[in-house]
Amino acid sequence: MKKLSRRAFLSDSFLAAAALSAFGAASKPMKARAQENRISPNEKLGVMIFGCGGRGSDHVLEYLQDERVQIIYACDPDPSQAARIADAVQQQTQVRPKEVRDMREVLDDGNLDIVSCASPNHWHALCGVWAMQAGKDVYIEKPICHNVFEGQALIAAARKYGRCCQVGSQCRSNPAIQEAFQYAAEGNLGEIRLARGLCYKRRRSIGALGAYPVPEGVDYDLWSGPAPIVDPMTRPRFHYDWHWQRLYGNGDLGNQGPHQTDIARSFLFETEFPSSVISYGGRLGYQTERQDDSYIDAGDTANTEVSIYNYRDGKTLVFETRGLETDPLNQADIGVIVYGTEGYMLQLSYGFVMVLDRDGNEVRQFSGGDDYLHFRNFVDCVAARTPEKLNADARIGLLSAGLSHLGNISYYLGEKNYVSPEEAGKIVADLPGNDDNIATLGRTLDHLSANGVDLAKTPLSMGAELRFDPEKELFIDNSEANKMLTREYRDGYVVPAPEQV
Ligand SMILES: NC(=O)c1ccc[n+]([C@@H]2O[C@H](COP(=O)([O-])OP(=O)(O)OC[C@H]3O[C@@H](n4cnc5c(N)ncnc54)[C@H](O)[C@@H]3O)[C@@H](O)[C@H]2O)c1
């Protein structure tokens, strides 16, 4: 739940009116919370906001509600981003955080206790590992890692240095979802063998693939960090749109996905990786959107992707990503559907869950959600030195982000394996749980057709069908896929292997 929009938080008019409006009159819960935790300034936990973009400003809003912490650094290789956060914090607290470009400059500051990472995905693991090596606790946005190997390194670092490493899967602290989970765990939905995660968020083209200058003032070497330097950039907009370029982001399967894969996985009671995966889809529909067949969108992640995961116990998790327009009658753009033998559970937002019986009648509802609860759980654990009480530790982060990574690896390996709808139908018919798989393919094809996608011109890609060993956390007999569980790191930005953290 957001109390203020990011835009409002960062805008000048908001800053000018801050004392009067939201953080004043409307902040009673915040003040009440602060009083519960009254602490003298020199005992406060010092926080660095690492990544001062949209989500970084959300982090600021959450930490400002907790008197046990003080934001002392705003870190960003784009100085204008760090300055915005520093301005906003100063307005609220009268104390200006120090602006830094490179976290390494200040990691030996004993007043710095927490690094709160809201950078692009390709930086999450390195930020977390460096911070924990320096004795700091870390809150890391989802997906906790850009690839599977990085998540393993974070788990190892948290263990080795005894640090709190919370992933930003705030649903893990939301009452609606946790109470619904308890309800399912008590057997009220019967046996659950299938859960479906949905991300039906409209994502427009990010502009034509081309050569674009990096904005002035940005330390682009640092921004690129563990990824190769691509200069000039190939996307028009510098911030945010990296989500749709695989060197930095993980598409919507790895952006929105980790929230819903985490919920779907928890309702299947799975605590390990799946044993097989296949994805199909493509980056489709942007050519027709511009009425120009020669147009190539700068993104290289799928905007339409269905990923099917099977677990060793025979359960199935399906994740559907749709970036094109979806039926307006469909109320939810994100969600999870859990299929039990006694009923269904629908997660329709971060703070609302509905239970239906087998005939579709509503049985009950669960509501209540607030991102602050997740940050509070993190600060509680940091203050009490109880990493075991984190609601979403690095292992939870890896398992849920890992689903996105495995799904994307299947898709990337089959990216050039174009299939007709009939061929796709034959392939999915042979997968386990084929009734549902055929129905899902049918709905996906209808969706593409409704968006004017001509599959004869821009066909569907059928990803590789991959087997995975959940104990070794490696693909079985597939060196090409295993290579994609990690990446080649640039000198100076190498994420160490788990045994070397
Ligand atoms: N939990 C949630 O609900 C939620 C919501 C939105 C975003 N997110 C996550 O937050 C992260 C950030 O997303 P965003 O939308 O704010 O992106 P953004 O592009 O708007 O902001 C990212 C910021 O990080 C900065 N950055 C890049 N390299 C850095 C480095 N080495 N050190 C410090 N800063 C660096 C960039 O310059 C930019 O200012 C993503 O991983 C995203 O998945 C989570």
C-alpha cells in the first residue's frame, strides 16, 4: 500500500507543501509508529539508499516511518537521482543524507548499518555481497539476483557474515496473503496441485533499437557494473527501461513475476526448485503497434511469455506474462489463482485475497496489506540480530527469482525456434498436466490475435524443454543452459562464487 505516489513524493510542489500535507496531517499512523520506537539519534541505524530511482523513493517513504533508522547516504551513479532523494529526506528530517556515487567509498563508515538496494537487477547481488562483507545488513529488491548463481552467493554471504538479507517480496509480510496461506495450509482448499501466476500489465514499446547517448553526468561505467558496457545505449530512455533489456533486467517474468511466483510457490508448499521448465512466447505486437514492419523495439525480453514448471512431487506452477492489451473485462492485471480440490484462492492485489468454492461461490475474503510491515520486520531483525526471523530471507528470494530465471533461460534457448500454433499445440499437449497447458496456449493465441499479432509474420518462439536438478541446482545434461545460470563479469565487478564470499 502506498501512502503517497512516488511522483508526489519527489515533486517540488510536494516538497514545498510537505509540512502541511501528507507527512503532516495524514501521517498519524507514521507518528504513532515512530513513538513506539523512540530512540536517541546517535543510536539510530544508519541507512544507505542504493539506487535512488522510483523504488528507492518508496524505500525512503518506508524508512521515514521508523524512528529507529536514519537515512545517511543516498547512493547513485546518476548524481541527479541521489540529489532528489537527499533533498526529499532533508525536507522531512532536516538532516541531509550524504550523496555518493560508489558505495565502496563509504562501506567502512561504522555509522552505516543497512544498505537498502533498489538499483537495477544486475547490481542486486554485488551490492548485497559487498555490503555484507563489510558487516552491513541488506534489504534487496526483488528479483534478489539477476541470475541463479548470484542468489546462491547472497545466501552464502548472509550465512558467513551472520547478516540479515531480506528480499523485497513485501507480500511475505502482508496480512491478507499470510492469513490466506495459513487457511490453505490448514487444508481448507483441499489438495493443491496447480497454481497460476498472472502478470497482465500493459507494457508499451520502449522505442526503436538505436544508438542513444548516456545522460550527462552519469557514471556509466559504474551504472553498468557487472554487465558489459554498451555505449552508445541501444534504448532511448536511460532509467527504468533497462527492465526490458536482458543484460540488466529480466523482463516482466523477472520484474512483476517474483511477487506472484513467490505466492504461487508458497501455496504449492514448494521449498525447492522445480524439476522441469519450458517457456514459449516472444516480443510480439510492437511492429503492428507502430504500423511499421521494419520497426525493431529496443527491448530484448519477451513481452508475451508462458512458463510451465513442474516439481518433483508432480505439482505445477504456470506463469503467464502479457504485455499487450488484455480483455478489459478482466479486472486483475496481476494475481495468483490457486486450484485446490475443495476450492480456489484468488490473489487479486497485494492486500486482497478471495476464496471460492468449487462452484465459484465466494467463501471468504482476506484483506490488509502495507509495505511498511515488511520494512519493519527487516528493521526488527536487524535491531535484535535475528536473521532467522526475517519474513523473506535470501533463500526465499532465490527460489522465487529463480523461477523467473529458469523460465527465461528456456525462452532464450528457444528464441529462434519459431513454431506455428499447430506445432506449439503438439508440444504442449505432450507436457504433464496437458489439459491445462492446451487451454493456456489457446488463451494466449486468442490474446495475441485480439492484439492484431500476425503469427505468420512474427511467430511464437518455443523455448527449450529443460530438466533441472533441485538438489544440485543445475540443469541436467545441458551445458548451454547451465552457462546461463551465471554471467561473465567485468573486472572489478565480479560476484564471488558462494564458497568464496
Ligand atoms: N518490491 C516492489 O514492489 C518493487 C516495485 C518497484 C521496483 N522494484 C525493484 O526496484 C528496483 C529498482 O527499480 P526502479 O523502478 O526504481 O528502477 P529505476 O531505473 O527507476 O531506478 C534505479 C536507480 O538505481 C541507480 N543505480 C544504478 N546502478 C547503481 C549503483 N551501482 N549504485 C547505486 N545506484 C545505482 C540508477 O541510476 C537509478 O537511479 C528493481 O530491481 C525493481 O525490480 C520493486
